[in-house]
Amino acid sequence: METQYWWWLLALGLGIAEILTGTFYLIVLALACVVGGLAALAGLPSTWQLLLTAVCAFAGWGLLLRYRSREGGTGQGEMRLDVGQQLRIDEWQEPRRTQVRYRGALWRVELAPDAEVVSAAPGDFTITRVEGSCLIVSPVR
């Protein structure tokens, strides 16, 4: 089998894996493999095929990281959707910290620094930030 067909198969496999994961990093690698396939089709030696594929992959990943950092820092778009949502806290385990079930998982919750400790009473709270797996909340006003 000619080398170009291996590049096409690799690009196809990475494209399918991208559909299953949805990260955009694999689609960049799949497109870089297409460049490798085009280099093979043009008759370039395998060293140049690999070099062009690597350069395209790293350039694509760099552009993707640059775009995501401009869009909000962490690239966790789904987490930004949580900001503004309300949740119910029935009890606080510490004066400013607790755990709560939210979106089917157990999350750490901290009271926002500008909120008074008196606010750490059971009730409804609004998510103001998401830091990793910790929800920063303020009392509903």
C-alpha cells in the first residue's frame, strides 16, 4: 500500500476519534495528517512528510490555544455556562465551605470572598465563578 493511503487512513481515524471526544485537538492533528498525505502524493520523502505534518500540527495547536485563551482563559466554555445558575445549599460543613450535588456530581462550594460569613446559612445561592472543581457562590439577592 502506498504511503499516502496510510496518511488518509490516519486522518480518517483521528477525525472519527474527534467526533467521539469533541476536543478540537484531534481534528487539528487529522488535518496535519492530510498535509502529510498531500506531501506523500507529491512524492516527497517520508522525512519531509513527517516534518510537514509536525509543523502543521504544532501550528494548528498553537492557533487553537491562542484562540481559546482569547475566548476566556481556560477553554472550559461549559463551565462559563454555570455562572449565574442557582443552587440550593442545605448545610455548610465549614463557615465558608461545603459540598453540594450539582449536575449529577459532588462539587466543592466556597462562599465568595466579598460575601459575609453570616450569608453561609442554608438557602439559595448563585454561582459567581468556577475554579476547577470548585463553585464560588454568593447568596441570592
